[in-house]
Amino acid sequence: MNTTLRRDADEIIRSGIQAVLPDKAVCRALEDFQPGGGRVLLVAAGKAAWQMAHAAVQALGRVDGGVVVTKYGHVKGRIPGVNCYEAGHPVPDANGFAATEKALALVQGLTAEDTVLFLLSGGGSALFEKPLVPGGELQDITNQLLASGADIVEMNTIRKRLSGVKGGRFAQHCAPARVFSIVLSDILGDPLDMIASGPAVPDSSTCAQALAIAEKYRLNLSEQAKALLAQETPKALDNVTTQITGSVRELCTAAAKACRELGYEPILLTDRLCCEAKEAGSFLGAIARTHAGQGKKLAFIAGGETVVHLTGKGLGGRNQELALAAATALAGQNTAVFSVGSDGTDGPTDAAGGYADGDTAAALAAAGRNVFDTLQNNDAYHALQAVDGLIITGATGTNVNDVAVVLIGGEAQADA
């Protein structure tokens, strides 16, 4: 392994994630928070829910009750006045359904003087859920979508119509109380109605689009689910104020700053990366090969969210696949490609992402692993694990998409 590039990669990841933790962003958004004369209740959903709720309660001093629902392993302690629950992601589970019922009970019977502080982050689509079909069927449909390669907008267009809280329906439950929503964006372009499937935002998608997506991916749906896809979602809400507090742009900017401080010249390629993970990895590997050996320390940055089309039965995530797919192009070069999920999780694994450099392909071959076959089997986790290529951060408390970086060292090959 190129230890110099790996050390730099770890520092860029640490600095980038530190810069997009939601604490300061939530406090900034709360400067515009003007509750009525009644109660202030807090509901937080998503992978960053605990961190956002903790920051909000610290800033406000207290709330009159609250519910947090976040991913397993993401609750970091007690928050005064707030009950915290952990649940399944990316596939919803019974704990998520039960926690969502607690949130709905909390906002029952409110008055126009009451205010609901709603803190939303990525992952809320799975974690914050009241299914309108049997829970097992919703899990099956979610798995079908995950395996199909559908992007997040397509997935959420379907999920809104199968839910009693998505697509603006949670805000309807809160009425006539006001809802002040603070959103940590994890979707390219920050479409509010798609972030966590927009529980407090009017829905811009249509039934026709939902039905077309179901047809495109040949989803196996019950008659009940098909009927729900044909029912329209709320198109107007008059009790909601929304503030976006963060996005992948901030993550890319932070990564670029960290690269510059380490002596690299950063170049932002895009903050809207949205293709197959292995295609993105191959492309970034080609960029590395083109610019290697010029005597310049360069860093090419791409933020966004790739997708994986499952063809095998291995273990991995989109960031691990991206890094592994770059390995062949990097071979023998003083270059590296790494990709990481800002929330600290990548697919159903304990890794946040993956790292590959000019030594990775040879190390994999020595371990009896073939890059192409591994990608076909979607088993990037075990391949990268064998060559110390996993990036493990633990739960970070934020969630603003992914960032991938190409690092190009100076002329000389760094220490191996």
C-alpha cells in the first residue's frame, strides 16, 4: 500500500466530515425559529437525527417532548425530553414502524399555537415510515428497488405512495400546528420533496411517474400497492417552513480545502455524480492514469451518489465498488482513488467506503482475487478487506451524500 497517499486520504476524509457535521448548521437554522405560544415538540428522522436533535435541544435549552428515530448504532446518548429509537436502514423494519407511531402519537391533537420542530436527514425514507401495505411487502418492494439500480428519486417516488407519513403526509398529521423543518440534504440538487421522501413537503411527483417507474423496473406489486401508486399525494401545505442546512457541495468544498492544505491542487469535477459505481470508479481511475507522472500533486473531487446494480451475492457498497473499480487503472502509478459515504456507512457493511492505489491490483492478485469477477459478484468488501482497503469511520452523525477523490502524488513513487 502507498502509505503516504493512504495517510492523506484519511486526513481528507476526517476534515471533510468534520466540516459537515450538523451542529453548527442546525444552530444557524434555529436563528429563524419563532415558535408560537404553545408547546414545542421535536421529531427527528434520518441517519443524522440524533446529532441534529442533540444540537437543537442544546441550542433551545429544552423541548416539551420529542422522538428521534435513527439507524442502528447511531444513538450516542440521552437527550433531555426526547425519546430515541434505532431502526433498520436501508430496508425499513418493525422498530422503525413502531418509532414512527410514537412520533405520530406525539403530534396528535395539537393546536395552532403549538410548533413541531422537524429535523430531517438522509435515510429517513427507511427509518421514518408508516406503511400503507403490510410491512413485509414494503420491505420486499424496497429490496426490489435497491437491487434494480433505481436512483434515489425513483425510489422515493414509489415509497411516498406506500406511506402514511411521506410526501407531505406527516405535516398534515401535525396540522393545525406549525411545522418548522430543518433539512440536511442527501440528494443532488436538494429537491426538498425527495429528501427522505419529503414528509413535510408538498409532493412534486405524479402517479403517472410512479407507475412508469414500477413498469421500468418490473416491480412485483400486489393489487393494493398498485392502487396506492395511482393515488395522488398532497400538492400544497400551508403549515410548514423549511430550511436546508447542508449538502454535498459543502462536503466537496471541505474536501478541496483539506487537499489544498496537504499540498494538492484540487479540481472539482462535479457535485452531481450519479452513475453506476463501477463506471464512476473506472472513469476516475482513467483520470488518475492520464495525469500521473507529471510532477504535480493533484486532487480531482467528485461528490454525489452512485448506484449499484446487483448481479452477485457478495458484500459491499457503492463506495467500495467505486474504489475497487479504479484499481486496475491505478496499477503501478503513484495515485489513489477513495470514496466514502459521509454518514459513515456504505451498503449493509461496517465500512464507510473504500480505498485503492497503485499497489492494490497486485495485492489483490497475490491474494487470489480478480477485480472483474469480484465486481460481478458485488463482493468489494471482502476484496478490499484483504488488502487493507476498507475505510471505517463509524457513524459520523451527518449525511450529505458521498465524496470520491483521485489523489495524484509527485513524480517519485511514494513508500509502499
